[in-house]
Amino acid sequence: MDKLAIGIARGGNIRIYSVVSTKLTEEARVRHDLWPTSAAALGRTMAVNLMMGAMSKNDKEKVSIQINGDGPIKTIMTSSSNSGNVRGYVGEPHVMLSYHDKNKLAVGLAVGSGFLNVTKSMGLKSDFVGTVDLVSGEIAEDFAYYFNVSEQTPSAVSLGVLVETDNHVQAAGGLIIQLLPGATEEDIVATETAFGKLLPISTMINNGATARSIIEDLFEDARVLEERDVQFKCECSRQKMMNGLATLDTKELTEMIMDDEIIETVCHYCQEKYLFTPLDLQRIVDEREA
Ligand SMILES: [Zn+2]
């Protein structure tokens, strides 16, 4: 099972989030038929989204991320909450780009330049939206910038996905270290030192690191406050898809009924298919006329 952990260090002046998301990233890879660079881009974004979900104190709050760039991936959409569920998709699943000099997936090139947008919504309450320009499209740097600028929380962010040559996801996860308002100059230096010494997060996870050990190995006094399961889980349902069909106007629905074919709708987030018969559509029209 994939895990997320929340910890503190340096007398409570530093908060740490870590996530091992290998299985859920592999599930997304299979569901969306992702090629390596698309898998890395979505995997990194889902990892940061899970950790942002865990920052929320309210169970009802949903954190959604939208990244729009001019690279071949086009968009990355994910959403999560503090339940540990995450879902997501990319505009173009079939992207394979790597940097020539290093044997490294070129997520920055695949995303390109553009912006990232974070929406926090709580049921009927108005949404909080923060938007920043992308720094590099590599996702971790972009979110470090987002936390600093949009949430005024100085943060170090590491995200990584290791994809094997047969395209399966071998390791995925992330780490966020945040300086709380009481942080001193020494805390800042200690954070920079600890962060600078880290191996790439996907290498750590591939070597056997857990969400807990990633936190505990960072600082001498680091301790884990909470650990929870995380998974790829969509919120779609047959009823929600039906509601989507119900937004079509009667003329369109009638044409579809006349075609007398099974309608297949696919959820963008998870690729789940839902089938509707002409009779199902007729029911929507009948309810309107009743
Ligand atoms: Zn779905």
C-alpha cells in the first residue's frame, strides 16, 4: 500500500510531508496508457497534490491542480483531499521525451511554459484560487515557487517518478519541507543542508525508503506525527455521468435516441467507461417533459 506521512522537526519549526506513491502512479499509468514522460509528469503532480490534500484540516476541502503549458503534454489535471484519494489525467498520454546528456525524462520540455493553478474548494463555500507562472515545468520547482509566492510558506519540494525501460513505474513519491513562522536562521540553514544532501526521491524509494523513513532520516529530531494510506481513486459514478448527459439539450438527446445506439461515456480522470441505452436517454427527456 502507498503511504503518506506528516512529521515535524527542529522543535516544531519545520513541518514535513512525504509520500510513496509508486502503486497509484503505476495504476494511473495503466489506466491512461501513459508513456514514460507523461507518467512522470502526472506522477509528480499527483504526489504533490496528495501532500497538499494532507495540509488541509477540513475533510471536505478538495484541492485541485491544473497545469497548462505549451509543451506536448498540454495539460495536467489532478485532484485530491485529506482522505488520501487522488485522481488525475494529462492532455496527451503518449509523450516520451528525455534529455540527451542525462538519461533523464524531460518533464520540463514536455510541459513547457505556462501556468499552474491551485483551487481549494469546500462544498458551497467559495473557492480559493492561486495561480503562478511555471518556473521550469519540472513540477517540483514550480510548486516550491507556488508555496513561496502564493501561500507565503517557504518550502523545499522534491518529486520523482522512476520509469523502467518496459514503461512500468518502478518508484514514485515526493517530499515537502515547510518552514513554519517560528523558523530561525539556523532552521533555514539546516533545511538547506538536509535538502541539498538528498538523493533524488525516486532513487530513495527505489532503494527501499518509506514515507516514514524519508522524514526520520532528514533531521536528528524529526518525528512522524501521522501516517495514512493513499490510493488512486476517482469520484465518478454512473449517476454523475447521467447528470452530464442531462446537460445536453432535448434536440441533441432526441437525435441520439433516434440513432438507436449504445452511448459510451468515458471519465477523463480514470478512463472508466459507462454505457447508456437509448431508453436511459429517453428517461432524461421524459423527466423534462413531465
Ligand atoms: Zn472516474
